[in-house]
Amino acid sequence: MSFPEPYVHPPITTHTHTIILLHGRGSFGRELAEELFFSNTTNNQNLPTTLPTVRWVFPTSRNYWDTKFEEEIPEWFDAYSLTNIEERQELQVEGLKESIKYILEILEKDIELVGDAGNVFLGGMSMGMAVVMWVVVHYLASATGNNKALGGVLVFSGWFPFARQTEEFITTAGADAAGFQRLISSVLGGTVPGIEDQESITPTSLPVCLLHGTDDAFISVELGRQSSRILQKMGMPVEWHEYTGAENEGHWIKEPEGFDKIVRFLRSHGMK
């Protein structure tokens, strides 16, 4: 079964940048776009108005059989528990691998469309963030030392699948392209397609903006803090932001402060 077509919100003016954002479990691309664009910055403007040159791409996941709920729901992979992310985590592997491959294909197409990888940002909410974490690992594993890095990573209210194994592996094996390739093989199985093993190549780091509510009722803020720590060990410069009082029982971006931080992050990395 193929993935649905992404929802695309075109730029208001000349297209200079692209932002690709992944939704959470039980949602879909257009719904995330509507929720995101309904919120405003302190200037009382939504994100498309504030960033008029951005093409917004919202992929939608397949429907997967969810083992915990015993039904098919829109999700990027089968996550049995969000309170204990290691419980039956072997169920995550198949969906993760398929979703990673799909998002890497979208990235390649949008980089070609805008003409510069540095003008493309990747992000996700909740389970969407979880997929993005492993897309980043694959991206770093394919580094040759010459590839232009993405503009950055924007994630919130999520977690890093196989976090403990990833942190232990990086601590012992190091954060270079070859190490990331071995990590993928060890945790998910297989290799990075089309990439030959590299020796001691340090990938170009990707700036990360990570937001998480301390009162998040669905994904513990401790999982966000853990993700931030792992990304830093991977060589990523991380902007970590905690807050309270966001909508959806804390499982969202605090308005307007969180949206101000998103805009500042994007503009500090080349977006107008």
C-alpha cells in the first residue's frame, strides 16, 4: 500500500525555502497543517504569513495495524506504548524503515525543487518527531564530507525510538558516518542504500529546535530531554525549549511563545 499524497501549502510569494513536517499518530498531513496555521505568533500572524517564501509540505502516513488498539489507524509505525517506549519495540522496526525511506524520498525531491539542501527544513510532531529522529540518523550515515547539510530540524512533543540503544552505541562507536551506518544495521537491520562504508568522516551537523511541554499528558518531557541529549551526542547543536500550558493537555506548541521561537530559529538559519 502506497503512502497518500502529501498536503502542500504553497508559498505566498517567491519560493525560497521548504519545510517538511510530519504529523502524530491518528492524524494526517492536512490536519496538522490546519492546526499549525491556526496558531499565531505575538505579532498575531500565522506561520505562512510570517514566512511567505516557504513551501510547506505535510506528508501523511499509511494506515498501520496498531497492536495495542487492535485496529488500523494512521501512524508512521506500530508503537505499543508511549509511557514505556521500550515495550515491544520490535513492532516499530518495519513501519519505521518504510516511513524513513518515504521521507528520504520526499526530501530528495524537495531539495531538487528548491535547488539547495540548506533551504530545506525537516520536522515533526509527536510520532512524526520519532520518525524524523531516524531520518536524521540515515542522513548523517550518508555523509561524504561534501554533501550540503539541510537547513535544520524542527521537532516537538516527541521521542527518539530505540533511544537507549542509540545513546549506548554512539558513546562507544562515535558519531561519524561509519558509526551511524553501523547503528542503523544494529538497530533496524540492513544498510543505507547506495552508501559505501566511510572511515571516520564527521557529518555536517544539523541545527535542531526541540520544543516540549513539561505538562505533556501523552509524551513525557523526559523523553524530549533524552532526545535532546542524544542529538547533542550525535554532534547536533540543539535549541531546547520547555514550557507549560499548551493546548491539548500540554501536547502541542505553546502559543504564541513557541511559535515565536520557531520563527526565530528558522530566521537564524537563513530564512527571511
